[in-house]
Amino acid sequence: MIDGICLDGYCHIPCEEVPECPGSTVCEDGVCALKCEEVPECPENTVCEDGVCALKCEENSQCLGHQKCDVESESCVAYTREEEDTITEQGTV
């Protein structure tokens, strides 16, 4: 059985490496994500961002814990290493 993270009605499989992801998904920002070339290929409430389907968002609370909402693209993106280090030091995640 594969443990998943349920977010906005979709199950996201946590991953650390590409081979861990099933089918046509890739490991992106710690979860298996659908590969895409255009928005219509992505499920509802997601957008095609940098070749993978990313959750749409307006604020950080709509993203997974290791992600933030990029206001410009209106999609969830991973924190940079520097941002993660700052968050870890502050104990906010």
C-alpha cells in the first residue's frame, strides 16, 4: 500500500527519487506529479508549471508543507534551500 497526502481532493504520493513514482508521474518537490506540456493535460485545480502539474493557489495555506504559493504563477512551488533553512531555524514548519 502506498501512503499518500490528500490535498484538494487529489492524492499526492510522497517521493525522494524519480523511480518511486508510478506511471507518467515524476518526483517534483517531494511528491509525485503528472508530467505536462499544456494546461489542459492537468487535473482541475492544477496548472502546468515547468513541465509538471502544480496545484493552483492564492496563498501558502493551499500548498503542501514544503511548498509556498508563487503569486506570479499562481501555483505551489518548493521553497528554495535558503528559505527552508530559515524556516527550520525559526521552527515555523
